[in-house]
Amino acid sequence: MGSSRLPGKVLLPLAGEPVLAHVIARVRASGVLDDVVVATSTLPTDDVVAEVGAGEGARVFRGSEADVLSRYAGATLAFAADVVVRITADCPLIDPDILGEMVERFLAQLRQGSPIQVLTNSRIRSFPWGLDVEVFAREALDTAAAEASAPRCREHVTTYFYENPDRFRIVDHVGYPDYSSYRLTLDTVEDYELLSQIAGAVPADELPKLRIGKIVDLLVKHPTWASINAHVQQTPA
């Protein structure tokens, strides 16, 4: 709830449901995950985040506000996860198909005996901001949690991976066509305006089925929409 640029953003209403509810539903729709966990802070202001998460059927883990890396490691331990998929809660249009494709690719590498530790579509950007998926092994997360000391690496869960590519087997997931010029995340009022435009352009029962191809079709059909937040600079995630 304590976002500096848009406080309370994960619970803002979108098509009659809080943003967090959309994220949970879309992550679950991928069909490849054993569990969905909302990992929020122990601050009283985040009680409502925990309540909404639980109300949507997700498990809830609460940990440090500032040390998000330790929060992730704690959640992974609490729910005995071997493979972790990181989705930030300000991505209400996260694409279940992309998520599923990446998890299947990660697991296929494990089955083939050539495992990777991190699979990411955010290091080499071809997907819009807001469709970021990071899949990583529990052992990689444990290593980062044990070794990372810089504040930026404690605040941003996967930074330690990317700053130490010699320590982790990292593979980039690149999409085609390149939609990286679009911004579909929620960090500012302008982002919320664009997401509201997209959500309002389809019937409420069709919104959960909206995937990146149809979203881009809408943005092409309404070229002024993408300019709403085109100037916004992304903050580290």
C-alpha cells in the first residue's frame, strides 16, 4: 500500500475488481502453478492487502517491507516451493499464456538435464512493461538471500541475479513481435488511466480472457491511448 508514486495502487478498482484480484486470477489462469502466494509486508497498512489476497483464494505470507528479498525467501520456505515465479502485484494485465510458456520452458530444461536457474523476459525487453515474468530455482533465491548485502539487492528481489551473471545460469525469454514500446504496468495516475481505458473497452466477462495480441489491437485502434503514459519512466522492480 505504500507505493511512493501511487499509494494503494494494488487495490485500485479496475472493471469493478481490485487490481490485485486481477493479478491473482490471471496468474492462476496459467494452469501451470501449484500455488499462488501474496507476499506482502507486516505493516498494519498492508493488512488489507493480506485480506484481499486471502479473499481471492491465494495463500498469504508477510515479511519485511524493505527487505523484499528476505520476504520472498521466507515465502518460498513457508510453502516449500522448488520453483518460484515472480509477478509484481501492479501488473493487472499479466498474460497467463506467456507465464505458462515460460514455466514450461523452465521445467523442460530441468527434464532435459540442462537446468537453468533463472528465466526472465525483463532483462532483454520485448514484452511491454507490465508483462514481466521471472522464473527461478529455489536454490538461486536462497543463494541471493544469503549473499546479497547491497540495499538495492535486498529491496529488488532479482537484482542480485542480474548483477552476478557468472554465479547464476540465466536465460532470456524474448518474444516476437517486439511490443516493448507499450507500458501496461501500474505505477502512476497515467498508467491507471490507460489501464482503465483498456478495461472499459471490453465487456467485464471478457477482460480475464484479454491477451497481449488483443491488447495491442486495441492500442493500435486507439493510438492516443498509448501516449497517455508514454512519458512515464519505469522505476526498478
